[in-house]
Amino acid sequence: MKLLKQIVGIDVAQVELVCCYAVLSDDLKTFIRTFATFKNNSKGFSKLLKWLKELQTN
């Protein structure tokens, strides 16, 4: 399976960010890999960026 795209969906609320990480494969199927919740503040944004860097594939 070859990955075509990495996808992040973010539901923004006043208190938290609910995030979903998925990938699109070469057969055009979407696979949800994981999800996480972060606080909607600067510390939460930093944790979100760290989480995304850890998930990023080449």
C-alpha cells in the first residue's frame, strides 16, 4: 500500500481540540490511524504540533 495523502481533521471547541489523523492509500481508501484531544490554548497547540510530527511519514 502506497500512501497518497496524510489527513488531519480538527474539531475546534472553546475548551478543546479533537483531532483525527488519517491516510489516503493508492487504492483511494481512507484509513483513520488515530485520534487525540488537546486543550485549546498555546500549550495544547504545542502538544498538537508534536503529535503531528510524530505521526508524519515520508
